[in-house]
Amino acid sequence: MILDLRGNPGGYLEAAVDMASWFLPTGKIVAREKFSDGSETLSRSKGYDIFKKLPMVILVDGGSASASEILAGALSEHGIATLVGEKTYGKGSVQELIQITPKTSLKLTIARWLTPNGKSISKEGLEPDVKVEFTKKDLESGKDPQMEKAIEVLSKK
């Protein structure tokens, strides 16, 4: 299976946890939320786990951010998927919107998302296991070297 998260700016944490749950047993950590006081909240797999032993590659790039990074990081760190492509964006902040006046709001970062192993998504992004650039020349010629590499990696699993 190839999951293409290139250019995916993310979404909600709960969606990332739900997606990861299709590939992970019950209780496995999908993400950590670390607060300024050092406390953490763990998001765990719901354990649908129907894709057992399915070889998997996740394509990532600089446009992969937020919830897509959470999903990719969880499946990579649990040994489910190989990441192919380019370093991800690194958007791992948990934000809350606070109403100041009827016409103004403040978006406040209240926590950071970490991978299951505790790596900060915000500070580092995710490095792919197999780095493959996608250049403007590739785009103009209709080639996709990242997809080609993903197929190659899967054929060896």
C-alpha cells in the first residue's frame, strides 16, 4: 500500500488517530501532546488493525504537515511504514482560539505534538527513511521519482 501524504496540510488529531488505528493494535501510542508544565496527554490507537503485515510506504514532502505528520510519524515509528520523499513541514503545535472581544481573537499555542517515541514534530519535522527529491524538471516531464521509489521499496518487502 502506498499512502500519498505529499502536500497534505493535515487536519484534526482525532482523524490522524482514527487513520492510524486501521494499522495499529489497541493501545499503541499514535501521538503525544506535551504541555509547557511538562505534562503529556497520550492519543492511542483504537485498534481496528485490519491491515496486518501489509507492506506500506508513505510519501511525504515539505507540504506534509500537522495531522499528516502525526499519522506518518506513528506508522513509521511502529515499523508499519517506510517514509519516502522529502522532509516534512514540521507543524506540530496544538492551538486554542481565545475570544478577546466580539471582533478579535487570539490563537495561543498550548502544547506541542510529539511522535510516539517523543520526537518533536514542530522542531524537526520528519525525515524520510528514503530521501528522494521531486524537482520542477520532474514535474514538467511528467515523472514522479518519489512514487517510482515507493514502488521499488514495496517490491523488496
